[in-house]
Amino acid sequence: MSEHIDSNTMKYKLISLYQQNLQQINEGLPERMNKYRDQAIREFDKQGIPIKGEEKYKYTDLMHAFGRTYGYIFKAPNITVDSKTIFQCAVPDLDTHTLILENGWYDALNNQHAELPEEVVACSIREAAVKYTDLFEKHYNQQVLEHPESVAAFNTAFAQDGMFLYIPDGFVMEKPIQIINLLRGSNPLLVNQRNLILAGKNSQAKVIVCDHTLSQQNFLSNTVTEIFVDEHAVFDFYNIQNQHNQSSQLSSLYIQQMQHSNTLTNTLTLHGGFVRNNVFVKLAEEHAEANVFGLALVDNKQHVDNFTFIDHAVPNCQSNEMYKNILDDEATGAFNGRILVRPDAQKTLAFQSNKNICLTPTARFFTKPQLEIYADDVKCSHGATIGQIDEDALFYLQSRGIGGREARMMLMYAFAYEVIRNIRVPVLTERYGELVEKRLRGELSRCEGCFVHCN
Amino acid sequence: MNEQDKILSEVTQSDYKYGFVSSFESESIPKGLNEDVIRIISAKKNEPEWMLEFRLNAYRNWLKMTMPTWAHLKIPEINYQDIIYYSAPKQSAKYDSLDEVDPELLETFNKLGIPLDEQKVLAGVAVDAVLDSVSVKTTFRDVLAEKGIIFCSFSEAVQEHPDLVRKYMGSVVPSSDNYFAALNSAVFSDGSFCYIPKGVRCPMELSTYFRINAANTGQFERTLIVAEDDSYVSYLEGCTAPMRDENQLHAAIVEIVAMNNAEVKYSTVQNWYPGDKNGKGGIYNFVTKRGLCQGKGSKISWSQVETGSAVTWKYPSTILLGDNSVSEFYSVAVTNHHQQADTGTKMIHIGKNTKSTIVSKGISAGKSNNSYRGLVKVSKRAEGARNFSQCDSLLLGDKCGAHTFPYIECENNTAILEHEATTSKIGEDQIFYCNQRGISTEDAIGMIVNGYAKEVLNTLPMEFAVEAQKLLQITLEGSVG
């Protein structure tokens, strides 16, 4: 088992992997994408693999993710399989434009059926780097550079493909866009997926991202998504994480908002062995509003860590944040929510709440809400709780003839529902609710929809 | 410039009220820190061999450590070789009555508003006055001695009660605990020792005034409080320090041990020189305070009013080891000008059915930064632990910062932990409400700030509550009533 390698040795191994394959990584990609790689790998070298004890990774040791042996695909695969034959979405009856990625590579074959409106651009980031040079140049890697993060830098150094999405000014998407990334292969795999999403002025769009593992290998998916939301745009980003328990998932989401824009992000973690989600939201112009929500239901020995950083850079912005976790068995969870109100960002409203339930004596939870405020005319609050199901409420339900198990389920569902109800796609709210209920009842197998039936 | 800005600018122009230097002679050793200096300190205090060993061990540990950088503070580099580690007023003989005490020393206390003789009579408070490093005067010893309570300076305790000191010193804060604790353990000059025997309820509030005097002298006191089964003691500590241009280092240790059903109440009012309005000078206050609820049903409560120091790094903590033990932490921290404070608490739940309450109120003005940093940890076997934390911040002015860094670590599912934090400024509607009832804006802000801090001030003993209110007012001078 290679888990005992120390983080420095692993770091140098990865850097030398980069150096050996640089030519292949760069191949077919324009300079405007490749120029960031060297700087990124230097950043990765400087910061190393974050290990437990570092302030930002206080409760999460990334050597759990990086300390294993993975394979890499540096050459674009030739996808010939119809995705429908290998995968069926766990969220049925959802009327969406579906886009498929396989191991982080854009699946051009299957995506021709997505039936996207003509105005919307959806293509691989490789293609965008060549075709949409201005947009790409202006936005690619800009937000990542603002927050030098080890895992994001690692992604920048290695990233070769991912999703590019552009909603033009004034365009209102009627149906949500669903981006599905399938992880499959006969060997363990490290996937660096890189997405760039641009929502133009006055545009409206909803994106649902699902990650699925289709084979029982160790996967490490290190995804970076940069989203730029222009003036008056309304943008929703739903992330459903449902991978098997040997997989590791590192997700870094960067959002920059211009004036009067409104975003909603919702991260639902149903399954995943080791999950770390970083969310960076920058409210760069006035009257922007960010809603950041998350729900994680974890059991066994899973680990979920949600890190959020909301940057109130200008006055008159609002952020609402709510993260909830239900931990079962020997699961561990962590939440780190940082809110920064910069000098002169007056009239800021920033609210944060983190509530957690530990179901068993062996489940553990760590939370670290954090407010940094440099302006006086602001209203900011955070709240954090860790507890169990309210015995009084349970008794109340039981006294009305509802069985103990069912009553407990109802209360857990009600606890989770506070996050679910904020979803702005009615049908998705319903589906989310069903998924959560199935998950709570232990009925949702981690590979639902997978035809491999490996477990 | 609106009314509030005007008041705030007045605040930033107010000077430190207690800035003066008493020029009585003091006996110092040369600057610098090495094993010889530690031996000199130990020899000067006529300490037994084990004490010297303790100091040297701590010093060797300290050499291996580096100064912590995780706090939200900007601290200029400290040259530890540029500090005098021992300073004692020259006339250190014992006195029988106040008449024999150096008149200038008494005058110093008078300026501070703590006339020893008056306090003896009026307040009924026994004062163990530590001026710089050596205990000069201890009052009410006789009354306490009747009940078997030991209340004396630390050096005296080392001489007269070596067994007790040896048993408990370093048991709560080991000498290798952190950088500043190691430094203190190596060079501590004096402090207070308090021992409450079994079943005794201390009849009066015990209090000590610490004061940094001779220029360039770091003050390294050490306080040890031991409360045996079923005992009770309320201990007060208050500080003011004279104005000085160079930064002065202060690294103290407070250790509290509470046995079965014992209760210790520890109150602090800290008003050391915070530096002038340009951020020049001021005290660096790096304090390690920790209590151990060793016995069942024991209770330790911390109340603190922090208004002084240029830099404060202080986390009074409690280890809730005994079953059913309880701890409380009440804090008001005010920062103004360029002051920086990173303060809070740690509640470590280990025993069953332990409870802790944290109420922290931060007030920032001027260009200061005020952070709350707190840890609530529930260990695996701490069944039925309960915590409630509340930390509020009040901002006066748009150049200051208020931050909260709570850490909550839960390893037991029967725990119920709650944390809430808010940040706000004084509402214009609140001021308007007061104005229309004939209260001036200045008085209104004073009322609101005092009301905001009341929950904490109420936990202070009466004598202190008055002083604390005064300190709040002086710190926010001009804006507060």
C-alpha cells in the first residue's frame, strides 16, 4: 500500500510526472492555455500536498487522495460507445440538455444529441481555447490565480480537457443543462477536469453537474470549475456527488459575480469515499447576491469536507450560506466557512449557518465558521450546531402512532429539506428529495444507474 | 462629518489615562537570556534545586520552539536578548505596616486608584500587590490564615509550601505547552499562589494587581490556584501599566486546579498601555491561562475585560476532566487605535455530562483588529457534553476589523453544541431613540456599549464591575458616557 508515502515524496513524484509528460499534455493545445502550466506547477511545488494541520486543511489530509497510485490519460480518448448503453441517470424524468464527459474528456459523439439552443455554446475546453479566443483569454485561470490553491494549481498544470459553456447576453435557458462526468476504466485513474462557464449579461441558466463512477477502481477526480456571472445574470449550479467509496473527489468551484447578478450553488454529497469541496465566491460588483448551499449524507468511513470562502469585495452585496451534514457509522465531516468583508464593503449582508447531526458514537464532525470583517455598517452572522435528533420531536411523532424508525426518518428528512427547498428547479427539488430519502433509507446503491453492478 | 464620526475622531485622540512612570529605584540584571541569567534569577530568589531544574528544562524546550504565527496578529519581531528578565524594587524588605512602605510606591497605587489602606477597610479585599516582580505587600493574610487559606506571592510559596507548588506547578500548563509558556516557565519572576483547603469558602475576593514598571522589563508572572474539594474562591486580577515608548513583553501563566465540587471564579480587568494613537509602543500580552476541572462537579468560570495592550494573545481555557464539571467564559474585549487582540477560549470536554458556556463580546474602534478564536472540543468519551457559544462583535468606525474563528470538534454523538456569532454596528435608530428622549449621542453610545457588554460585566464581582465600566469608558473616551 502506498499510503504511507510522505507528502513531499509524493509531490516530487507528481512534479516529475508533469515534467516527463509536458509535451504530451501540451499537444494540440494553444499557448493561451499552456502558458499557465509552469507557473501552476511551481505553485504546487511551493504549497505541496496539503496535509492535516494546515489551517485550511485542518481536518482533511489530502494524502488520503494523493497517496495512492493512479494512472493518467494524457491523450484524448476516442469515444465510440453510446453513453446510454452504459449509464442511466439516477435522476429520472428530468428534462435537461445532457452533456457527457468521460474521465474528464468531452464526449463529442454523444453530445451531438444534447439539442442545445443555437445561441448557447457548449464544447470542450480544448475547442474553446482555439475557437473562442477572446472569451477564453479573458477568463481562463483568472479566478484560480486570485486564490493560489495547491489542488487548483495541480489541475491547471495537468488540465487538458473539460467543459466550456457560454450563455450569451440576454439569453434565457428554459431547460437546465446537465453535465455528467463518467469515471470508468480498468485501472485506477487520476482525472483533472477543467470547466469554464460564462453567463452573459441578463442571461439565465441552470447547470446540474453529476459525477458517477462506473467501475470499481480507485479514482481521484480533481475538478476545477470557473464560473463568471455577468451583470444581471441569474445562474444556478447544482453539483450531485455520487461516487463509490474508494473514490476521492476534489472539487474547486470559483464564481465571480458582477453587479446585480444572482447565483445559487448547491452541493449534494450522497456518496464518495473522500470528498473535499472548495467554493470561492467573489462578489466583485455591487448588488450581487450569492446563495451557497450544501448537504452531505455520509456513512461508513467516508470523509466530507466543505470549504467555502465568500469574498465581499464591494458594498451592498448579500450572501446566504447553509451547509448541513448527517453523519452515520464512522464517517467524519468538516466544514470551514470563511466570510471576508473587505474595507469599505458597507451594507453587506452575510449569513452563514452550519448544522450537523451525528447519528453514531463513532461519527465525528469538525466545524470552523470564520468571519473577517473590515467594514462597520454590515450585518453578518454565523451559526453552527452539532447535535442529534431531538428526542422530544421523536416522542411527539411516536405518540401519534408513527413508528420509531419512520419518525426518525421523517425528522432527518425534514433536517435535510431545509437545504433542498432552496433549489430553484421545482422538478429537481422533488428529485433531490427522493434521492435524499432513498439515501437515508439506505436504498440508494452508490452505483445506481450503473450496469456493471459490481457490488 | 456626522455626529458619530466626530465622536470617533475624539476617541482616537484621547490619550492613555494611566501613563506615568514611577521613579523609585529598582534592581535589575543585564539584558539578555541564557542559562546563566536563569541561574541568577533562581539564585536571587533563593530557590531550591528542583525549581532551577524546572526553569532550565523549560528554557531548553523554548530554544527548540518557534514563535506561533497562526494568530490574526501582526507582531513585529521580538528580540528576546534585548529584554531584562528580572527587576525588583530595591527595598524588598517585608513591612509590618503601611508607614514603612516606600511612599512613592504608595503614591503609584494611589494614582492607580487602589489605595491599599482604604481598600483594606472599605472593600474588604486582600491585595497581594505585585509591583514589577517582587511582592511588596500582602494584606489580610491573617484573616485568611485562620481559615487555612494560603494566599501569598509565588516566591514565598516556593519557600514555605514547596510540596504544594511542586505538586501542582506545571500540571495544567506544562512548561513545554507553547512558546510563551516555555519562556515564562524559564524566567518567571513572581506571581501569586493561592490554596483553598477542603470545604472552605473563601470569605473575601482575593485580588492581585500586576504592574509593569522599570523600562524594558518583561513581566513574567505565574499564578497558581488550587481549590480542594468543596471549596470556593473568587480571584480578581487587574492591571494597569505606565506609558512607555518601547514595546514591552508580558508572558504570564495562570494555572487553576479545581477538585471535587470546588468552584473557582477568576476575573480579570486588563488595561495595560495600548500604545499611542499612532500605534507606537504598548504592551505585548501573551498569556496562557488554563484551568483544570479535575474533580467531579467542579466549576471554573473566567470573566475578563480586556481593554489594554498593543497586542493581546490570550485564550483562558478549561479542561473539563471531572464528570459533571462546568465552565464558563465571559469576555469583553475592546480595541482602539492600532490595538490588536486575538483572544477567546478553549473548552475541552473529557468527562461525562460536562457543560460549558462561552459569551464573548468584541468592540473594535479606530484602526484596531479584534478577533475571537475559540475551540470547543468534545472527546470520544465525553457523553452528554453541552456547549453554548455566543460571540458578538460591535464595530465603531469603518477602519477597524472584527473577526471570529471558532473551532468546533465533536467526536461524540451525544453532544449538543451550539455556536452563534453576529457582527453589527450601533444602529442609527437606537441612537435616534435615545436622542429624542434627551440623551446626547455620546451618552447614548455609552449606554448602548455598556448595555451590550452588560451580560459579561454582570459576571464580575461588584468591586470590579465598577472599574470595568470605567475602563470601557476610558478606552472609548469621547464616545462613551
